[in-house]
Amino acid sequence: MSHSNHYAHGVRIANFSTIDLPADDLLNFGSEASASIVKQIRRYADLPYVYVVGNEQAKQVDEVLSALKAIRSPCYPYAIFAVEDANLVIEGPDLDVIKINTTDPDSLHSRITEYAAGRFHIDDSQLRSASSGPPPATADVAIVGAGVTGLYAANRLRESGISFCILDKRDKVGGIWSMYANATSRVNTSEGAYRLIENTTRSNRDHSATREILDDVAQLSKNVSNDLYLGTEVLGIEKTANGYQIRYNREGDIAVIKSKGVILAINDRVGTPRELEWPDQSRFQGAIISGISDKTKELDWRDKKVVVVGMGAFAVENARTALEGGARHVTVICRRHGTICPKIIDYLNFATPYDDDFKHDKKSNIRNMMYWKKLYQLSGATQPECWMGKIKHAGHTISVSDIWFIAHFLKKIDTITGEVNDLYPNGVVVNGQQRIDADIIVNCIGFERNTSAAKAICGHPEIYNTNYVDKDFMYLADAYIDDDAFNSFFGSSVIEMVKFYMKVYVNYFDNPEYEKMADIDGIEKIPIEDRKWSHYIKGAAALIQNDRELNESARSQVAQRTKNFLESHDLETYIAENKREWIDTHSMLAGKPMREEDCLPFVFDKLL
């Protein structure tokens, strides 16, 4: 897979990198050579967007692609650029074959960059495919919300033969991913634990990007488009003798749907964005902009001093985006330090074995925490104030970012605890005295919670810690992230939670055994506004302990997730890949090649 210099190139735009494979392997056709190429490529698991293929390698392509497809590798390319009139006969919906009549490196680079840049954005029309007619008068289940959770639930019901309809007040699907995510946003958990679709050629990249998530969302919505109704606002849900009555407004017409069950899939934790305006804001001569919904898309970060206000997931993301875009320095201003996790620790949280109680080995956990703590110390990043008594502050998520530690080491980023009190023409005043120069201020102070909306729609002040509001009525959404949020087999993935609870929902749907389930020890009612991760973790533990089928299902779910990780990269491969990215990131931020000995030490080599 190369052009005229007999080297193969897998290119990723953003952190721009190249795979170089020895020409000897590429020129020796046959299964052994293909196996060698695949083994080498897998060490760059998250890299490729494209491969560039010349005549000499054309015969090898099918073999290599078949091998990558068999292991569902994220190295399977989005496109192959055929140069030197390479004779390629490749078919399939998951691969673009693009012929280009040049071997000039600059021209080739330009074409690849143009192609890859386009893959960061999705055509909105793919998110608007829905039924044009009115919703049905009856359905087994009414799903309220067409975000990731609602669409996943619909596909699960479809597989189970349970009829449904999906109602969403917006004119497109995707929930917060299509409403608030930036093109540069990434899932805050590893790909193997946020896998929406299994039956495709490739897995998404680790910590999947917005485009990949919305591609998956578009596929999920396409599967159920005949039962999907956009522009349809649910006004209320009432219990009846035989189920539920869902009252809705569609283009000014008020009507009802009668159903046996309901899945309320509107977001809990992420409601409306918080608003903020500072004194003398008009004096500031630079850009003040929100860090959500691609508001920063047109910003030129190069050589700019950036202030990011907040330290949640969007704040850490915008700090990363600014640094990748060439910012000179980023200052994060926060009330308290959030917990930042290197990718390897997140990987270990999912890929290492669980015991019979779905817990990790304590000795391994302590070892991993010590490496993590050492990374904070060596990089100069400030540990969260709650360490090491608690892994994170209540209400915070854990952001995953290697660049956070590397940028601290290179003195490209620092954090300040306090509040912005005032603005001056060239910066901000913190804590009434410290002046920080800035060209760009990014507001990332988070979102209001949305539990009041759920309570208003469902009319219930309480909910079971199994997510059930009532029989066959489940509130399935993310929740307040408390201290125990990552101490379960769900890990940091709301999708893993949804997968388990959809199994529960299908098992107990229209089933008189529901009444017995509600009486299981450990299952309790809580105020709906107080719903937390620890509640549905406790509820899941009670169900697993008392229901053999759900116990087996949970073990199968963990086994499948581990398989998802290991099919792309075992621990040795992941560490090698992560270390390469580690050094590449230093070079990107420094603007010049950096030797390993001059980089922040990669302390995780010792895990092998």
C-alpha cells in the first residue's frame, strides 16, 4: 500500500501522522507478508483515514483489507487513493476508492487533506430521515427522545419484535451529539465501551470523534425511520388501565398514542447551557465565544493566548482543540480542579478482568493509581483537591486527555482556581487581582440539569433505582455523576448502562414478574431529581444478584466489550500505539521533532 517510493501511508488529519512500512514486506506477496503488514499496521490502531496504493502493491490490497476487516480493525481505511494507474477492483459501502493521476507528494497531500477534512462533518440530511405521516394511534412502546439512548433502545426493541414509535420535538436526531458537540468533540470513554453498532467493517477510533458517532446515529435512525417522528413534542404521559397515554403536539395538532410501555430518553445531566456575562465584557478586544455547538469552528488559534473558563469535559476539550490548533498558551480558570485521566488508565478500566462481583483487582487498581499520580507529579499538572480520598469531585466527570499532561510538561497550559471578576482590553482579572492576558476567551461553564423536564412529562415525583418509573415505564438517560460513578461494570460509559437496562426492559416487558422484581432487596425509590449514577449501579447489582438470566447477560456484556477492545489492540499493542502518539503529541505542540528522552516520561511501559 504505497505510492512510487514503495512505502505505505496511513494519514490522519488533526494529529497528522504517517505509517511507514518497509518496502520489502510490500513487495513480497502472499499471506505471510500480508500477516506481517497487518501486524505492523495494528500498532497504529487509531491512525488511518486513507491508504495510498501504487501498482506494485495492488495485488496485496484485497488480502490486507480482508484481514483488517476480519478483526474489525479501526485501521481499516475510509478511502484508498490509487496512484500510478493502480488496478484496484474493490467493492463495499465502507470504502471509497479514489483514483488520482499524480505521484507528486504535495498534490497527493492536498487531495488527502481535502478528503479527510470532509470526514469531520456530517450531512445534516442524514439526521433528518423520518416518517412524514402522523404517529400511530397505538404501539407497544412509545420512546420519547431520539438521541443516542432513544435510538439504541428502538433498535433493541426492533430486534426483540416489540413494536414502538419514537417521538422527538427537534427536527433531527442525535440529541446532545447533534445539538451541542463540536466537530472536534470526542467520546469521553474508550471505543470498546461506547460501541453503538457491531455489524460494520470497522470499529470507530478510540474515544470516537463526533463524525463517527453521528455516522452511527444516522445508521441507527435509518433502521427505524418508518417509526420515527420528528417535530413531535410530548406534552405529558398518563397511566391508564391498560398502559399509558402519550399526549403530543405535532405541527399544532394535539393527539394521543396509547401504549403498553414508555421509554423516556430525554437527557438528564445536560440541559440548557449556562449563561454568563462578565462586568466590562465590552472592553475586551479579543473574541469571547461559547465552547459548544461548533461556535469556535472559524477561530484561528495560531499563536493565540487562550483562556478557558470551566474545567468540565467541554473545557478540557476546548483546551485540547486550541493547543492542536497552534495556540501559544492556554490558561484554564476553574472553581476546582477536575480529574483528568490518561488514555491508558481508561483503557485498563475496561480491558482488565473483573471478579465474580464485577470488581477489579484492588492491587492492580492501586498500581494504576500510583502511575496516574506519578504522571501528575512529573507533568506539573495540578491534582484535583479531592485526591486521593476520592477519585473526582461530586458532579464532575473524568475527562480523558493525554495532551493535558504533555502540555503542562511543555509549559503550554496551566490552571488557576478562582473566578473571573472583570475584563480589560487584553485579558481577564481573576480573584480581583491577577491579570491574565488573552486573545480568546472560551466559555465552558457547563449546563443546567434537565430533571425538571422529565418530572413534568412523566408526572412522577419518584423513580426506582432500576430506572423504572412504573411498570413498563423506564427513564433511560445519563444522571448526576457522583462518587461511585466508575465503580461498576458500566465504567464511565452511559452506553454500557443502557445496554444492560434495555436487557432488563425487554425481559420484564408486559411481564407480571415485574411486581416481584420491584420488591427485590436493594431496589428502592428515590426522588426523580436526585437520580445519580450510584442509584442505578446499586439497582443493577440487586438485579444481577437475584436474576440468573440478567447475571449471565451482564457477564456476556463485559466479555463482549473486552473482546471489542482486544480485537483492535491487546495491552502490548495499545501501549506501543499510545507511546507513539505520546511522542508525536510532544512534537506537534513543540512545533519540532522531539526525542523520547526530552519528552514527559511515558511511565506506563512498566505495565508490561
